[in-house]
Amino acid sequence: MTTRVLFALILFSSAMAAAGPPKSRRPDVEIPQHWQSPVPWGPANPLDSIPKASWWKVFRDTELDGYEQQAMANNQTVRAAVARLAEARAFARVTASGLYPELDAGLAASRQRLSGNRPSNGTAIPSAAVTQNSFSIPFTLNYEVDLFGRVRQSLEAANASLQASAADLENIRLLVSSELAADYFQMRELDLEIGVVEKAVSLEQKGLELVERRHQGGAVSGLDVAQQKTVLDSAYTQLALLRQQRAQYEHAVSTLEGLPAPNLKAPVRPLDVQPPAVPVALPSQLLERRPDIARAERQVASAAAQVGVARSAFYPHISLTGQAGVDSTDLAKLLNGPSAIWSLGMAALEPLVAGGRYRAQLENARAVYDEDVALYRETVLVAFQQVEDSLAGLNALGAASESQARAVSDAERSLTLANGRYTGGLASYLDVITAQEQVLSNERLAAQIQGQRLVTSVLLVKALGGGWDRSSIAAVGVKPTLKQAIAP
């Protein structure tokens, strides 16, 4: 009869959880065959040519190398991610402990007085109060038989979450290092712009001296002097604003390094780095190269395993218990043979009515899985967008850099002609001022384009995963071992 009841309960729980957990596989996503934007450097080398642990070395800038190494060691966001990885690893070990029996030992001693009027058990009538000692050394064993895979699937979910944390750490390192590189190149671009404005200030000061001499000689009116002073003061204003922007990027670099902002004094060094040729792989390879995609995929795997955990709640929970030890009223006889005690037991608990709690938990787990699948696909789509944006940006900025170089040359030639015509009395000083402003404006724009090309190169390397690949998290996980089985 008991066997029939147990069999009926198992059939009932199987019917309640007929839809099993989703397969732990990468969700389907539409992958383009080729990038829409052309690769600026022609045929690409294998993506492995980007240094995996220090992708920024492709820029061949030793100062940047130093800042990046400092950031990877001291950045607080990175350190927090390292701690989260340790948390996930410890949680996976806690989950794995459910595969092993738990053995507890104790030591108890007591002295008590029993009432002389205590109730009897029907076989004897208490006649007097009793005072007695009790000494015991119990050993208790508890073990849940993982017959329906609840613990195994919980460990699978914990290991997938652990791998997601490992990928998240790499993603945060990539985000921090790419943000630092972008801020660094912005700072260097501002150094270049500041140099351009300082050169313009020097030339405009000489122009003012020339105009003032001509004014003193009566060759020109005070209007020319006032106009030249206006241009010079405007240049001073631009210089002050550029230096303020430069200080903000310097502070950002310091903070990313894990240092107080006042502690960094970056040397002034104009931008003299050219965008490197970044190898670009096919879109399908992006799924293996982006740590954020790997993190999203591992979260999907964890959610799939959690569906299995929720499903296992419909099955009987079978547990084995055991107790052994010694118990005596006399401490001297505690270790004698007659003092030994033991017991063994088994229990099976099958949920029958729980107000729909287990069904709701299963539906919740499936909804979380569906959510994580959607987030994974969104992450992939954003990755494709970021690569396309960077490729299109580099192509446009490359063309803009060439045309802007011509514009600077044309503006300088116009200034030379305007100065000659003014000195010869063939043009007003307004023509000279206009030419000066064009030279300054075009040189600043050329500097900005050069800086944006480097920043966009950083964004492209970031979009490609910074040389990372998912093989680094393949071995991350907690496996049951004998050492853990006997550990406290």
C-alpha cells in the first residue's frame, strides 16, 4: 500500500511539472554575414593580434600604458567586481555543499531534578523526587537524496552565475580601460588645441603691436586697434576654457586610476598618436569576443537551470537522518559500551496543497528565463550597432581629416595674402582679422578631428571586446570534490 501511494505521488508531481526546464544553450539571434561599413584599413589580421590583457598597447603610448596599469590595479569599480566574483564563487560552493551529507557533533552536560509528583507513564508511580546528571556526546547525520536533481540544477545555476560574474569582471575592466583611454586622448587633444590657441595668441599679439605702430604713425585709425584687441581677448577666453576642460579630463583620468584628483599632474604633451589599424572580425565572431554578451548568455543558462530547480519542488523531498553517540548519567561510564545510542531514519515529503506557491514559483522562473533571453538578444544587437557606429565614424573622420588638412593650408595661405594686402594698403584690417579667425578655427577643428579619430578607435576596440574571448571563463566553476565533502 505504501509503495502504491508513493508511486501515485510521484506520478502526480510529474504531471504538475510536465514542462521541463529549457535547454541550456545559446539563444538564437539573427547574425549579419558582413559589416555594412567598410573596414578603414583593408583586410584585417586575426583579432588575436590585439593584446588580450592590455589591448591599449596597440596605440604604442607608454604614458597611456602606465595609466592603464594603475587603473587595473587600483580602480575601485574593478575591485568591487573582483569582490563580486569572489562572492559568486563562495555562493557556488555553498550550493555544492548540498550534494554532501552534513555531520554535526556536540557535547552536552546537564543536572536536573524530577518532581516526585511527576506524571507516570502508566507502569510505575513516582514515589520521590529524583536529582540526576546527564552527559552526552551526540553525532547527527543529515542528507537529502538528490533524486530529482534539485541540488544538481541549483549548482548548475550557481556555476552559470559564477561564469557570468567572471565575464562581468572582464567587461568592467574593458569599460574602465576604454573610458580611461578615451579621456586620455581627449586630454591630449586639448593639449593640441591649447597649443594652437597659444600660437594664435602669440601671432595676434604681434599683430596688435604692428597695428598700434601704424596707428601711432597715423597710417590707420583706432578702429583697427580695437578690432585686433577684440580678437586677442577672444583668444584668451578660448584658452582659459580649454585649460578648464583639460583639467576636468585630467581629474577623470586620476579617478579612474583610483587616485584622488589632486594627486595627478599629467604633463602637457600635444597629441601625436595616429589611429592604429584595428583588426575587425566577422559579425559571427563577435559573440565569442564580447564579455557583456558572454555574461548575458551565462545569465540565460543560470535562469534555465533555475527553471529546473523550481520544477523539482513538485517531486518528493527524500531525506536520510542518523544519530549516534553516547549518553550516560555517570561521566565515568560515558564511554562504556552500554552508553552507546543510535538511530536511523528516512523521510519523504511530497507537496500536495500549497496555495499555488510552487506553480507560481515555476511560472516566475520561466518568466525570468524569457526576460534573460530578450536581454541577451538586445545585448547582441547593441554590440552590432556599436561596431557599425565605430566603423562608420572612422571612415567619416578619416575623410574629414584629409579635407580639413587642406582647409588649414588654404586658411594659412589666405592669412598670408590678407597680411600682404593690408600692409600694401589694398585691404582693410577686417580682412586680416577674418583670415586670422579662419586659421584658428580650422586648426582647432583639425585637432578635434584627430582626437575624435583616436577616441573612435578606442570605441571600436571596445566594441570588438578588447581582444577578450570567452575561453577565459570556460574553466570557471565549482566542482564537487572530496576535500569539500569533509570540510566544515
